[in-house]
Amino acid sequence: MDRVSRIALDVDGTIAGYGGIIDKWAINEFLKTAHVGIVSSRGDCHDIARDLGLGYACCAGVDKPSKADCLRDYASKYPVPGGSLYIADLESDFQSAKDAGWNYADVNHICVNLGSGEDIREGCINIDARILSKVDIVRNLEVDPIPLPDNSIEKAILQDFLEHISWRKVLDFVRQVYAKMKSGGSVFIQTPEIENIYNAVIKDKFFKGDFKYRFEAISYWVGGGQDYIENTHKSFWDKNAMVELLSSVGFIDVSCVDAGTNMICTARKQ
């Protein structure tokens, strides 16, 4: 895949070896689909970028007046159809990102929005398999790992996503989410609840919703919209099944509540 988004990294407090956690493995994973560069106030930022094999560096105060100016320059030199993400550690960095029209992530409090689609969350790393205008990292999470170090994620959002992972792969995927999360981190999951679908759709023998035929309504609610290749449900849940799974991989304080034909589940890593 061509590089379809942009990621800028601060140095101090962000990159491993400079007081941060973004290591060479994560950077190499980013590079599979994104341009990756350095935007820092360090005067040696070009040397650091060169050591990491990165093609862009901008030393704020040397190359450009500010980090926001560096981010604008980066965007002008590397046009992409996807999003732009600045990973850094200071509030002033996040403001620089916003001033430049970029998203940002706090490296010390990482939030990931997995399978984001068009539900883009500011301050979170938005990851999706599709090339969408504000998706920060384009990646098929059913195949490729979450591109962040273990014990780094503070909040994971899986809204209308987990059901798109094959039931044969869900256990390993949830184990991976757990491994990537830091102690005390929380996970939020919204997914269809099969018992709620039965009560609302299947038990009512005359339910068609907005469809002409009943089989269409049943197929939509159970199997997903199927209007693009990723929008197909591959795993199926009730509340007990979700509590069992999350608890089995180590999550604590697991709770699931009904939300229409969906359920919302929360848990945390001890």
C-alpha cells in the first residue's frame, strides 16, 4: 500500500531513547502506510530523523519559526488522502497540531479508536482499514497488529468494530488489546447483542423495518450492512459471552449493559 497518511513525532518525551515510548518497531509499523517525520524544537532533529530512517525533519526555531509552521510545511510536502497525526507529550504541542489542522495524540495517555471509520475522535489515534480523509493510520487490524508498544494504551475504543473481526481471531485480538494497554487502562466496546436483535427483530414475525423483505431485515441486523467489504459481521455476542471473553484475558471490572439492539461493555486492566 502507498503511504496514505502523515505522522509527525516529537523527540523528547516521545521517542524511545529520548524519554518516550515510541520505539523503532512502532515507527517501522507506521511506515507501512504512513509518512513519518520528526517535528521537534531540538536543533539536532535532522540527525535523529536520519538515524531512524525518516525522510522528513523540521527543527522548530531553526527551520521554521514554530512547530505549527513545521507541521504545515510537512503537510505541503507530503500530500495524502488520509489524516495527519502529531504524537507528542506537551499541551503546547497539541495546540500546535490544532493550529496546523492536525490531529494529535498524548504519548503519555494514548487513546486509540480502533475501526474508527468516519467517527474520528480528536486526541485519539484513529485506525481503520479504509483510506478515509481523517484516518490517522490505515491498517487492517484483523491481519496486522496494533502498531504501538505493549503497555502503552490508556484508552481503547472499539465502537461497532469487534463484530467485524472473525470469530476465529477474536480471542487473539482481544488478548492483543489487553497486552497493548497500560495498567489501569480502560476499554470501551459497543457491539450488536444477539439476544436484543432476536427480541427486536426476529421474535416479531412481521418485522421488516425499512426493508421490503423480511430476510433483508434479518440479514442486516445480524450480518451487517455489507455495503462495502469490511462492513460484514463475523463474530456474534450476547452479554454473557462478552463478559466471559474479557474476563478470561485478564480484564477486571467488566460490565455490559443494553443499548437498543447493541450492548455497551467497559472493563479495565489491573
